[in-house]
Amino acid sequence: MAHSASSVSHDAATVDSVDNTFPFARPRTIRILLAGDATGEVAQALRALYTPPEHVLELTAVSSVTTLIPTLGVVDPEIILLDLAVAYPHPKETVRRVHRAAPNIPILVLADEAHKESAKETLRDGAMDYILREYMNDATLVRVFRGALERNTLEGLADFLRDPVSGLYTRDGLLTIGCSTLDLTRRNRGSLALFCILIQNFAALREAGSHAAADHAIRDLTAALTGSFRRSDILARIGDAQFGILAVDSTVPGAALLRQRLERCLALFSERSQFRSLRFAVHGGMWTYEDHAAFPEFLDTVESGLRGEPSLVQVPE
């Protein structure tokens, strides 16, 4: 069943998907939102690639980025395919805007070979990969789309690794997402920032109060952290009194700003919440594509730095 974006904008055109009637196998439904493709060749190639009985393709095509963003909430795509031809004159900013609007949806960029460098640059602004129109064939499409769909599957599996109190990823969830994110960042020659937070006197709070009070503190702190970071950043509760925040595609100056934002968040939390006696330590680190460390090693290095950190915030009662 295809989605129609006509209620969103008059220039949205929908490509009908193919009905699946194969009785023995459960088809894989693939939802793709395509922006651009004035010639229709990409839509034709995708329909030829994802055919029944193995697949049901739900392909929604829009003619502009202006239409793409409001259409996201209508079709709930698994993948966004953005033709850079509709992103000019500011392709990087366009990709950045789309990524901010849908940080958890892989963005694939389509470009002519003449604009290859522009396509490569968008990888730092939220795109997962790019396809050159001149080299678009079944093998290329299978490789690129398989990577995007696997990332979605991985994040879906990680959703089962959620902490019941905070709703954030557990340590295993962070390791699952972190390993995949690091591998992708290495391929894109990018960098990551990771911050670990320790509530230094959390055990004392639990002993003096109750498990309910301790859980309340965790939920309040989770809300404060979630409201202070980008939706694309990955937050986790990695221990009873520890949190981890992985900032994707973060530069050194960007990481410094995130550190300031984190410290300000914890200071305001201590000033305004009922848990004014809590003390926090924060330690952060950077990883670049030139580093050889795997994500578990990166996490261990940053986490171990908490032991030498003094109290960051303590507001006397």
C-alpha cells in the first residue's frame, strides 16, 4: 500500500507500491521517501530492485525539500533518498536540516558525478552514504540500501536494551549502537565525542531515602539530560549511578560546547530539583577515524577517567 502526501503539499507525487500475494513467504516491506528524481529513473530502479514476493515497496516521491520535511510524519520512512539537484544552492545545509528533522532515519544522497565532492561533504552533515547517478546499478543500490536497512534493524534490536527506570539505553544498548556508529564514522572519516557522568553519592541517597526516591532522581536527571542534547545524540544509563552520552559527528569545538552545556544542565538540575545534595563527576573524550580503538575500549577509557574527576556540582542544602 502506498502513502499519499497530497494532503501535505500539492507537489508531492506518490509512486504506487506493488501488491504482494505470495502465500508462503512473509514479504519485507520497505518504506522509502524520495526527494527529487525529476526523470523518474531512480523510482524505476527501486521498483525493479524490490519486487514481490520477497518485498513490498512503499515509495513516496516528493519534488522538493520543502515538501519532504512535512511528509516525514505522514509516511514514516525507513530511508530518505535525497537528490542533491533539489538541495542547491546549499546542499550541506539542506542535508543538515533534513537530518535534524529526522535524526534516526538514514539519509542517502543521490548526485551526479560532477557533484561528487558535494555529496561526500554531506556525510559530515548527517548523510549516511551517497550514490552517483552515473554508477547507479543493482549492485550499488543493494549495497547502499542494505547498509541503511541494517542500521535500522540494529537500532530496533537495541530498543530491547532499555533501562526500565530511565527509558535510556543500557550499557549493552550503548555498546550495540556505539560499535555500529563508530564503524560508520570511521568509514566517513569523522569523529565522535563521548561523555560519562557519575552520581558520586547515589548510594548514600538510596540508603538515606528509598528505592522510589532514587528512581525518582534518575528519572528527573534523565529528563534534564534529554532536554539538553540533540535528538541525534545517544544517551544511556550505563550503571546504577552512571550515564553515557555519545555525540555523533562532533568536532573538538563542538565537543567543548557540549561539555559546557552538560555542566550547565547539571548545575541547573542541582539548583532547581529536590535532589540538591547530589554530586556529579564528568569525564569526556574524543575519537577520530585515525584512532584504532574499538568502541568498548573508547568507552572504558572515558569511563575510567571518572575516578580521578573531582565533584563537578554540589549545591549545599
